[in-house]
Amino acid sequence: MSANVYVNQNGKVINEINAVVSINNRSFRYGDGCFETMKVSKGKLLFADYHFERLFNSLELLQFTVPSFLTPEYLLANILNLTQKNHHEKLARIRLTIYRGEGGLYDPQNLVPNFTIQTWELNPTNNLLNENGLVIDIFEKSRKICDNYSAIKSNNYLGYAMAALWTKEQHLNDAILLNPYNRVADATIANVFIIKDGIVKTPGLSEGGINGIMRRYLLNQLPEIAVPVEESMLTMDDLLEADELFLTNSIYGIRWVKQLRDKMYGNSITALISKKLVHP
């Protein structure tokens, strides 16, 4: 925490050290809320339409009562204003956290969303495909459930948090989480893609993974560059038999994987996708 970093709390820009959330807050108690992780580059919020569509779909699914002023335009103005206040408008990571207010498990005092916005400066290498391939593994101690809420970026992030801690302990770059059927859901902060015989595949949302922004973008755009892509079920065998493996999110774009356990991967098609669609 820094004395000269600002956050936005419910539309008011304040010093980070003065930001306060009640001990009775339902997000703190129960993970009752959701968040968006976004990227600003040269003063522009990338994939803004995708992010706000996902956010407001999540608010509806989570039964928030959205006030009339809380629109994509309002949130965008607050985000860009905060990046300027923190001098992060050149290249920044943004976290917009939505949370319900106070109340017990079954009796929230109201259903109106509260929000906070935070910004962090990003390294320019963030806009490049990683030179060194990632080394990853499977996190076996948790299973990502498959239900109506599994695709939301929920404030209840325990499985991912434990996977990230395990990844660090094992000196890995990331870890893949499985669903209850031992199939691939996603990774700790990314969606998972494989390439086999020139076809790009990623788990369908029914497999329990997050509805990622870069995932959606690639599903829409890969056919435009004549790269076949499909949503499917991916098993451990599919991962180990793939020619290439890469991870995606809205901050890093694409990161190629070099190794999963004893399996080594190339990146020729991944690099082509990155150059044409993500890191031109």
C-alpha cells in the first residue's frame, strides 16, 4: 500500500490508505460479488464492450439491483479518470470489484452493488508474446464445479488462490484446474487452449471455466484468419497429446506453454495467432 496511490470507491476517488470495507461486508464474509480484470493501453480500455457485457450479465445472474446511473459509460469514465490520477494511462491493469453491502447470510440489507476500482502500472513486455515458454502442471487438490455460476469471475476465489500458492511452491508458472469429471476447466488466471493437427480447441463453458474475454475474442476471430477453432471437452490425455498449448487472459493476451510435466510443446501456430490477433 502506497501513500500516493488512489482508488475509486463507489464513484469517489480517495487515497488507497483511506479505503475501508466493513467487517460485515457480504463479499468479505461470503464472497458475494464479482470482479473484472481489464487492461488500459494508451488511455483506452481494451475490449470494453466485452467486459461490460460480461459484468452486467454477472450482476443480473447474481441478483443485484442495478441503479440507473451505474452504466458502462459511467464505469468507463471512472476507470479512465483513475488511471490518469495514478499516472497509469499508458499501460495498466484495472480491477473493478463489485460487492453487495452488509447483512447476514440470508438477509442482505439491500441488493445494490458497491464497487471499487484499482489500477496498477504494467511492464511494456506485457504487450509481447512471452519469449520463454511457461512450465505448468495440474493442481489436483481442488475441482472447479460446473453450474450456472462457474463462468463468473466470482469474489469467491478460494480454489484458484490455493492453486496459485501451490504453483509458487512448485516453482511453476501456472497450474490447470480440473472439473469434477477430471476434465480441464481453466488455469489459475487464464483459459486453456490446445492445438492438435492445426485445430485450436478450448473447453466449453459447461466444463466449469471462466468466461474469459480473450477466450471469447479468439473464438470469434480465429475463423477470420482461417484457423479452425472449437469448444470441446479436454482430458489430461488431450493435453499430453497436443502439439501446442497456450493460456489466455485479458491482461497478458496469449502465453505459450513450453512444458506440462514431461510433455514439451512448440509454438509455431501460437506465435502466428499472437502476431495476427493479439500482439501485432
